[in-house]
Amino acid sequence: MLSRIAGAAGSTLVVGLVGEAAGEPTKTGALAPADPDAFPTVPTWTRQIGAPTGKGYGQPSPHESAVTRRLYPGLTQPITAYSTSPLQDLDGGITPNGLFFERHHAGVPAIDPGKHRLMIHGLVKEPLLLTVDDIRQFPSVSRIHFIECAGNPSFLPPWGKTAAEVAGLVSCAEWTGVSLRTLLEEVGLHPDAKWVIAEGADAAAMTRSIPLEKCLDDTLVVYSQNGERLRPEQGYPLRLVVPGFEGNMNIKWLRRLHVTNAPAYSREETAKYTDLMPDGRARKFSFVMECKSIITQPSGSHQLTRHGAHEIRGIAWSGMGKVERVDVSVDGGATWHKAELQSTVHAKALTAFRAPFPWNGEERVIMSRAIDETGYVQPTLSALEAARGKNSFYHNNAIQPWRIASDGNVTNGRE
Ligand SMILES: Nc1nc2c(c(=O)[nH]1)N[C@H]1C(S)=C(S)[C@@H](COP(=O)(O)O)O[C@H]1N2
Ligand SMILES: [Mo]
């Protein structure tokens, strides 16, 4: 419950700052609190000069130390290593760099940017070997885009308890770098060029084939993330950003772009990142991350502590373009209401939404459903399974329900 100010009605609360003796509580009619920092005493931090400047690189408040990426025991080292972004603790559509999700197949390489090179070769007129400094001298662009792992989340229980566990393999940043088109124009494409095979400099030598059309459209070779150089975990000093396509194609620690007339059929586009259909055939090159949303507040592990006006908040995104609309339901999907989108909606970017939510102790199942500019509507899990069968591992963009108990406790609403 909210603490109402004692005797507030009709009287004025006096909180003295000037000319008051140190340590003397202000007079409000309430009992003097034992804690010298408790309201309405003028607290210690107001009575003394604060910390000096001089932290070369700023850190969050120590009181926010619980807001971290979630690590999964046994999944912190090569092949299946990942950490998820704490969606349930974040606001808005940009992910702080230190909380961007991670997915590494052979750990984070310690790259010396002075020795790192990007080679562009194959079906080109003039192959190039570029330093990071060379790349920074090309005309640049800054774009806001999400990256989402295609396995976010798997289709199988146990269902995650928190938004991070359910969908924390998505994050969004403002990326700065060079349009891949600019670099491909520099090397000059051979008329037979149809694909670009991107390779990473990590011990996994992560390799993916990208259709030339996408490379000439909005694909970026980036060196900065939210204004500062890429974090080592995000691909320092160079990564590919392939907007709206599977996270796996956003090759980190980028060292080679091989222009070819056919895909490479690498491990990551054959044994992995294909979707086994009920008839035994596999969907391959299922590049686009389809429209999706999740409520992040209130979400699993949150606790509502008061009755009255609340708000449902969340994020929505689509690999096909802009989010057009988000609907929310507070009755398990029986009825839907339009949520409000944040003012600037970027294509292929996380878009924050919010909707009023009066709550007075009712049991509720809340969920969101996003619709993108192509008219695609985020499906339910059962609709997805009806279309694709139960063998798929990747591309689960199902509607996520959260259950609110009468005591305000929030848990995963999937049965
Ligand atoms: N070189 C290289 N690139 C890579 C990977 C990798 O292990 N090595 N992982 C891929 C996968 S599966 C995903 S989902 C994204 C994750 O990007 P992030 O760690 O910056 O969030 O990077 C992709 N690029
Ligand atoms: Mo991934």
C-alpha cells in the first residue's frame, strides 16, 4: 500500500533545508524516526558534499547491482554459452551495453584491433584488406536495430519464470558503422555475385551466407554500439548487423566477407538454424525474425503491492519492418485493447508500449500481441504449432501470458 502522508489533508508538510540544525528532525506531527536518513529528516546525503568526479568510466548505482544479465550454470563456456538481458528490469527500447544479451559459440576472443583485418574477396573486381581505422574513414550511418537469437525461447517446457528467461535473447542498440553496400561498391561486384559469406575471427569461425540483396539493402559493418565502441561480447572491433534477420547471421568479430554465387551451407545453416517440419522436411534459410512482443512489467517474479492505477509495459519488434500496433489483454486473450506505442517507432527495432491497467486484487492473465506494418499478427503458441508442428526449435514468436494472483504475485501464465 502507498504510505499516505500523516495529517496531509488540510495541513502543510514542512521539510526544512535552510538554517536547520544538523540531525534535528523536521516537525511534521509524526514521531521522530530513529533512522537519520528516513523521510522527512533531511538525510545525510543532503547534508554533505557528494562524491567527486573522476570515475573514468561511470557505473550504475551500487543499489542496482541486482540488475545483471542472467547467467545459466553450465552454459557460460563454449558451444552453448549464453546470457540473457534482464528485460523485467529495463525500461524503453534501448538495451544498455553491459546488459546486452550474449551468445558465443567459442567464447569471447581477445582481439587486438591494430592487428585485426577485414578481407572482402571472391566475385569482386578489387579484393580489399581493411583495418578498423580504414573502415572508420568511410561514410558512416547510425541505426537502431534489435538483435534476437532464433532460439528465443525454445518451444519446450520448463517455461521460464522471468521475462529474461522467456525472451531475454533479444536486445536493441543504436549501431554505428558503414553500410555494407558502401564496402561492396568499393570492391566492385562481379555480375555473378549472389551471396556474401561472412566469417568471424573467434575460434568457432562462425560462418553464415547472406543473400546479396540483403547485403545491398540495410546490412551494416558496425564498430560502435550506443555511441561507444562495440563491447568485446558484442564483436569488438567489428561485427555485422543484419537487421531483422536471425541473431546468428549477425557475425561478430567479423574478419571475412566472401562474395560468391551460392550459399556456403555451413554448419549454422544446415545442422543448426533450420526448422524440422511435421513431414520430415526442414525449412532452411528461415532468416526473418517475425513480429513479437512481451510484457515486461508486470512480469514473472514481480509483485504488485498496491491496488489502483497500474500500467502494463513491454516491448514489441518485427524483423519485417515497423511495429504497427500492440494489443494487450487482461482476461487471458478473450478481449484486446490497443496499447500506446512510444512516439518514434523505428523499423526492426524494439518498440516500447504501455497501456493503463487498473488492478484491485483480481486474478488476471495478461498478454500482448504485436502487429507489424506488413499486417502480420503475432500468433499464439498453439497456432504456431498447428502451422509448423512440434519439432521446431527456432523461431518461437508466440504470445506470452503472465498470471497475476490475488496477492499481486506474477508468474508465467503458460500451463
Ligand atoms: N563470430 C561469431 N558470431 C556470432 C556468434 C558466435 O558465436 N561467433 N553467435 C551468433 C548468435 S547465435 C547470436 S544470437 C548473436 C548474438 O549476438 P550478441 O552476443 O551480441 O547478443 O551473435 C551471432 N554471431
Ligand atoms: Mo543465436
